[in-house]
Amino acid sequence: MKMRWAFAALFALCSMVGFSPAKAAEPTKIKVGILLPLTGPFAAVAETQKQGALLAVDVINKKGGLNMPWGKVTVEGVVDDDEAKLDVGVRRYRYLVSEGVKGVGGQTWSPLAYAINAIVSKDPMPYFPVCVMAKDAFMKGKLADSSFAAAYSPWTVGYMAGKAAVQTLGKKKIFFLARSDSWGWDMRDGAYAAAKEFGGTIVGYDEASLGTADFTTILQKVKAAKPDVLIAAQFAADSVALLKQVSQMGLGKEMTIFNAFITNVVAKGLPPEALQGVYAMHYFYYDLSGFPDKAVAKSAQEFTELFRAKYNTPPDAYATIAYVAYMEMFRGFEAAKSFDPKKVSAALMADGGKFDTVKGPANWRQDHSAAYKYAAFLVKGKGAAERKNEWDLFTVEGSMGGESVLPTLKSLGY
């Protein structure tokens, strides 16, 4: 009898001070997964993505942690290497889940992001791929309810490049060089759509497989076609090889060279004379000092200073994609007041999916693709004489963005 009264008294005391089993179980620290190909062909880009993700973790923790209903919750970023291999990446994703992570981001290689998305469709997890995923991934029913893609598809990259070449630069005759995979074909389709819409003509086409080292034969074909502009889908090491050979053949004197999507890592791999005068779309360029939207220029400068303080270099494009993705993951946790995937997804889509980024406003669409006011910046490469320092690689010539640069929801089956 005395024991029964003791338990009753203890229960009453716990009720008065507001304790409950549920509240006692709420975490004061969580883990999030950062899964990237830190070894292999994409390692250089993956390193910048890791930097962006870890900076987002730092920003949250320096504020004391996530603002959750039961108090502050600090975040630990758990980094692992997916090696850009399907079997390795899936296995390590499952390991992160077994370790109790509350969300996962990563991937540089699109096929692996798609494979992890398939797992997330069956076993929900807040998942934020930070690569440029194939257009097919955004078709209705393909992207998981808890997957949110902070970058667009290659179709959008191609569309922006085509629109910029024809409408902004006034180049009507296009030779398009694709890559022999979904990256290149999606980009080709986007560029062709823009050419048709804005009055351009495709006067030549070719494609090269990933890892091509010698573009000589293709570039002779480009020269013979006499286009106003060469738009190339090559990326990373392929871009470096292509643009070096373009420079050696002097094609920039006969036509405008437009490498559809670029990063600072690629630009740093080129001799200044090979980058000079080359146009490209850049997801984020750190120096927006002359950009008309002063609020965005200020935001970019603040982010750049924050990044430099931690890494001693300005942020590259894919570092920014990762930073945006993880900051949205954390906003989702706080807005949902929960780590439950369904609640996080609903919170991110509330109020039209609107959110702010270091490069301006955006919103999550129905296909869980981010529509940015400034999806990418049109940049032009600088030669040696124009550069003020080692990272002074481009001038910003303009921007592209809004819903119009994305595939219509109708075309994706919505």
C-alpha cells in the first residue's frame, strides 16, 4: 500500500512540473547525413558540396541550434563517401539511416540520387539531393514526397544557355555539343526549345561520351558548320579538355563559345587564355557587386564573407547548392516543429513553398523543384590582364530565372 502511494505521489509531481515520457524523449542533438563522392571522378566538386553542407550546420549551431518546441537542438553533420557507385551509395545511405539521422543530403552523380529517392519513396526521410538531377526524376510520381531538389534539371540549364545565346547575345546559328547521356540529352532538348522559342537555328549537332579527352574531330565539324555560337554540355574535367582544345584551335575568334554550365573549379583548371571570352551559366557567382538587384548582391557578399572565414576561398556553385539545401532542411524541421518527414514536407510546401536564399527568393514547386528568381547568372570568362586576384574569374553579364526556365508542370504530368 505504501509503495502504491509512493508511485502516485511521484506521478503527481511529474505532472505538476510538466514532465512526460514523450517530452523527456525529445532530442537535444540530432545527426544529419552528408553523403557525397569524396573519392573518384567527382571528388573536387563533392568537396565543395561538403563545405556548403557543413557551413549550414555551423550557422545553425552558432545560433544555439534549431528552435524546436522543447528547446534548442544542435546538429551534427555525419559525412560519408558514396564513391559515385550505386551499390556503395545505397549501402552507406542505409547505414546513415541505421545511425538515426533525421535527414540526408548529397550526391553529385544523378543516378545515385535517383536510386536513393526510390528508397525514400518507400521509407520516408527528409532527402535533399544537391546535384542536377535528370528531368525524368521530376515527372509526376517519381520524386518522393519528402525529397526536395535544390538544383534544377539539365533541361533548364540548356534552356537558359539557349535563351541567353539567342536573346541576350544575339547569336542565331547554334552548334550544340551534347554529352552521350541524360545530362547531355536533357540539356540539348532545353537548348532546342529555347532556340525555337526565341528564333535560333540549329546548324550542327554532335555528342561525346563522358570522359572524352580528344575533341579534335568534333571541333573540325563545328568549324565547318560556321555557327554563331557553340553551346557545349560538357562539365567538370570534360569542360577543361574541351575548352583547352577550343582555345588551341582558335575557334573563339570565329564564333562565340558558350559552355552551358560552369563552376569556379572548372575555371581554375583552365589557362586564362582558354577561359577568356567564354560564356556560361553559373548557379552562383560570389561577386555580384555590379548586379542590379542590390539586396541580392548584399546577400551574396555576406554569404561569401561567411564562407571565406571558414574555408579561405569564395563559395563555388555546388557549395552554394548544398548550403541552400541544408538550410531548407533545417527550416523544414523548425517550421514543422518536428523531424517527421511528412510534417517537414508539408511545412516546406506551406505558403506557396516560398523561401529565401543567399542568391535571392525562391519557391518549391509541386514537383519539389526549386524555382529561383535568379536560377543562374550569365557569366563571361576573364583573361589574365582583367583579373584582380586568383578568384577573379568572371564578369556577371545577366541572369535567368523564374518559372519560365523550368519545364512546365503540365509537361511533367501534373
